[in-house]
Amino acid sequence: MWNRWLRRIRTADWVTPDILTRRRWVKGIVTSVGDADNFRLYHTPGIGWGWFRTVPTSVKDLKDQTIHVRIAGVDAPEGGHFGRPSQPHAEESLLWLKNRLEGRLVYCQLIRKDQYGRVLAVPLVPRPFLPSFLGKRWASPLALEMLRAGTVTTYEQAGAEYGPWGREAFLRTEAKARTTRRGMWKYGCVDETPAEYKRRYAMPPPSTKQ
């Protein structure tokens, strides 16, 4: 019971094959957003958080204490890295995710590790004013929120995961954002999708900063 429900998962390295096989749900506080499709999660198992158990806030105290989460099913405009230019709308997408997640409680279903050591997960954001025991049941799918806001595209590469909603729901949500010209679709189309950008530049591994 201790290992399954009360022991903190400190980093992605602590996520065992058994956890991924069971696609275990965890909850935690988002401590930072690095790019517009991933974030750092401080795992908060059990009870007492905010009362007698606290989440660190300093960079020093958070070092090697967070899970690097890659949001499943979506692809965000790439920011400027390694001397390469950022894509249009990259800053807006990043700001949207920061405003939505940082400091918030999030539930994540852990699926697998990607080639960069991040944990691919399906995140849910609890709706306000609901009691904690209803948090996950009535939570909002983050990936669909992002598609609805026009901050990301649907990830359609090999191994894509879409949770219980499925690929078609993701594509329908993206199409509606495009039709209503939300976010990156404000001009009706984009010159280059995130997937096309990454293929063009053959992107190196992402930053591992906390």
C-alpha cells in the first residue's frame, strides 16, 4: 500500500514498468511549464498537502523532485531552441499553458516514456468548486482544451495516444478551432505544422531544465 498510494514518485526515473503497464493515475502540482506541450509535475500522493505537507517552490528544492510530463495526443508550435527560430504562435501557446497549469492540481494517467525520458501522460484538470473526491471524475481533458483554444495540433505520428476520447475526437476539436479561427488558426491556416517543423530541422532532444 505504501509503495502504490503513498510513496512519492520523484522523477521520471522513478516511474517503473509496472506503473506504466497499469497506466496508473497520479495527482500532483504543476511547478513549471517548459514548452507548450510538456510540464513538470510534483507528485502529491495521499492527504495533507497544503496543511502539514508542502510543495517546494524554489528551483533548488525542486531539483530532481518532479516528473517531466509530455502531454499525449497534441503537438505545440516549437519555441526557439539551439539557434533555430521559433514557430509563429509558439509564445502564445506557451503562455496559455502556463496560465492554465502553473500552481494547479492535475491528474495524470501515466502511459509510457518517450525517447527523451519524459513520461507521456493523459492530464486532467479538476473543475473549480468541486469536492476533491469528484476531482478526477469531473475533470477536464487538458489536451482537448488546448485543441479547442487553438494552441496545439493533433499529434498523429506513430504511437500517438488519445485517452478514452480517441483520435477522431481530437481531430474534430482541432477542425472546429480552425473553423472558428481560434489561436494559431486566426488566419485560417498555418504555414507549417509543429510536425513539419520538426521534420525540417530534425529536432534534437528537448531541454531537461527543472
